[in-house]
Amino acid sequence: MNISNFCELINAQVVNYGATSSVYDFSIDLNKVKQASAFFAKNQEQASYAIKLGAYVIVSEERLKLEDEDVFYLQVDDLEEAILRLFRFLCEEKSCEFVYCDDVELKFAKAFNFKVLSSNVLVDFENLKNAKERTFFCSSNEQFILKLKSNFHALKTCDYEILGAKSLFQTSILCKKLYFKDLKFAFFYADIFASFIDLIENQKLSFHFNEKKLELFDAYFLNSQNQICSFGGSSRVILLVENEKDFEFIAQKLQGFKGFKTALKNSLLCDFSYTNLEELKKFFDFKYCLIKENKEDFLEYFLYKEKNISLFD
């Protein structure tokens, strides 16, 4: 990219005119600085090291000490805003597309191998920089998307049919004349899956659905002593999530589902309130029970432990 165009693009003031006329790469990571690149520096130390690594252009908010007259020194009001302006141009040049998703939909975006953004331009820097032609990005932050593009896609409701019984562990779906058998997720996620199929079909995208990337909830079958047993080894199941949003989503979707209960620590907004996991372990009145707990803490209480018998027992 021509230096003068780059300066105009990121709205930078030239502090020092260097010897180069073009820049060929961009970086915020000192481990990824290439020859003849532009480096976005947070401080003097970063700038000095980037120059030694081959950077021809330094962009910063601070007015840095001039260490090399052959290097362009550019000053901007806001470093992150400058980076966003750069990526807005590059995304337009590469015809990138953006999809707004809520937090649960993002889990499926990962499984469909869409590029998922954290909505922090510093964290997303490499993903955005290395985007290929017509890459589809997904984000749960509408304002962040609009800083990169003036419009975006949203998932739409799509007709589908669940084949067979409604299960919490696998689902078969007929959608857009395509048959998907024994997908490893609960029936109430089917509408999200179908919405992605609709988007993919309408945009004529190729896709591969990787179920192993789904992080929805953990299921634990419990025996008559409320100890974890083998999958399918009992009729009572704990559904464990670790955050509030997942808990609320599943609780709403399974409301009225036969045998379903919710349990929360020190809360009135559930079917069973408990003060600690020892108390939860004494709760048996459920077929499916949704809890919000730390996974390691839960396993510590509910995994079967063999009793060590001493000579004196």
C-alpha cells in the first residue's frame, strides 16, 4: 500500500518522512514484524524493537523519539480506531461479509467453521488481516461489526423438521431438502442449526459441521446414590453449564419439559435452591436437572470414589 494512501486511510499525521514509498504488511505483534511493514506501537520500546526487526513505518498515539530518519513516524489520536479504519478498507477490498450472532449462535458458528471475532480489534487483528476473499466473520457485537462494514447479515428463521423423538443428546433434522442424521446436540438447538443452513445455502457457501467444536452443556448420568455413572446408565441426568446466559437459554427452552428441574446456589429463581454441592447431592426429585456450577467442583463431589479400607476398619 502506498504510504500517502495509508496515512490518509488511518487519518495519521506524519511526524517524520521516511525513505520508503510503500508498506507491505501490518502488525501489532513484535513476533510477527516483517520487512517493510507498518507497526502499530503502544510505546517507545515497542517502536524501537520493531524498527530493528525491519518495520519501515511506526504508528503510535504518543509522539515518539526519532531513532531512524529513514523510518516513517506517524501519529494518530486513537490507535485502535486507526486499526479499525485500516481493516474497514481491507475488508471492503476483500469483499468480506459479517454475520451478527447472539452468544449461543456463536457456538454454532464455530462448529460451522465461520471466523468468530472476539469484538476486540487487537485480539482479532490476525484474523482480520489474514482474511481471504469473501470471508464470513461472525460477531455478537453489532457496534463492532458496523465499525468494519456498514451492513451485516442476521440469522433468519428457517423451516425444518425434527425426525424421530426429541432428545437432549442427538437430533436428526430435515432442512432445505437436506437430511442431517444423529447430530450431537439437543433438539432445542435445531432452529439455530437450520438458520445457519439457510444462510449457507442462500450465500452459496461450502460448509463442514464439526460437532466436536460445540460447547453447549455437559451431561452427567447419576446412579441411585447420585454418583456419576456411565452414559445412559440411569434415567436421571445433570445438565451442567458454567455461565448465566447458557443457563437462562436452556431453562427457557426446556420449560414444561417432563421431568425437568432447575437448581441454583442460593437462589429463589429455580426449582431447587442449595447452599453447597453436598446439599445438591441429596436432591433426587428430577429426571433432568440443569445447574450452573464450576465443572471441576461438581466432579469432585459427584464422581464415584472407592473407599480405602485400612487394617483398622
